[in-house]
Amino acid sequence: MLHESLHTFAIKVRAQVPVYFDVATSPELLTALGASYRNANKPLVENGASIASSISFENYTVITIGTNAYNYTTSLGLTRPYANGDWLNLSVCTNNANRVKYFDLKTPYLVKGRYKVWICYAQNANAPNFQVVFNPGRENEQILPNIVFFNQNLTASGVASNAAGMGSANADNLMLAQGINVIWLLPAITTPAA
């Protein structure tokens, strides 16, 4: 079959666009939080179930399930700033039967492609290490290659935890070298990232 073009045409170049999302602002969670959003703390589990379909836990019967919460503060200190003053306080441990071992978070819709995943968190010395998985238990499951060490702070990557260090032109390279971010490659990709 032959096609004849009556006009000139060009390849449409689609520039890469970052996808930023805050796990504490999924539409499902915002609906469940109601007036508590950016106003008050609220448990993520009520009556043995998650308050939002965007968050699920491995086990709802553990003793500490009620401590998993949406937290909000208006007093943002320099030692532990939070995006928008809110965060998800998740009580997770791999070797303690009183805590959940893992949780699932729903991401916004992502177009097939290659993504650089940055995970922002507040450091906790008692936090377990995490392996991030995209589409767990499904045919197109993808395990991300790097382990997330929630017990490390920014200085573990070689970046000084002051304004000069975080604003350094080399900060991203130092974090990349230490595996602070990981590459997320969605299955069945036909177009490479630039």
C-alpha cells in the first residue's frame, strides 16, 4: 500500500516532562482526609481498612496499624522540613511482627517511558531499608535496582547538609553516584529517553 502526502510534514518532537507527585496528596487520600488535609493529623487506617484506595498495607491486624497516619504541622524547623508541612508517618519493619512489612502506594497515571525516580523522605535512624517495586505481583512487575536507605541522611551521599552543599552544582552527581535515585523503566517501552 502506498500513501501520497499532499503537504510537508515533520516528526513531532516531544520534550521530556517531569512528573512530580506527593504521596500525601493523592486524590483518593485528599477525599478521605477532608477537612484534616493540611489542618490536622489523621490515622490512615480506620475500622480495619485503609481510608484511601491509593494506600494499602500488607496486614491490617498488626498492633501498630493505627500508628500509620497522615501528619501535619505548621512549625517547620530547619532540621526536618516537610513538603507542604504534611507527611505520611508509616510504621514499617521487616523483622517485627507488630508492624507491617510493606505498603503499596498508587502513583498517578504514567505514560510508558523511562523515568528517573527520586524518593524524598525524612531520615529515621530506625527505618528499614526498602526495595521499590512497580506493579508488584503483576505480569509487568519491575523491581527497581537500588535499595532505599531511609536510615541515612543527606550527608551519606556526600552532599553537605547546608545551603551551600544542597545548592552545589555537583549535588545531583554525588547523589546519583551513591544510588540516591534510581532509574524506573516501564515495561514495553518503544521510545528511548533522551
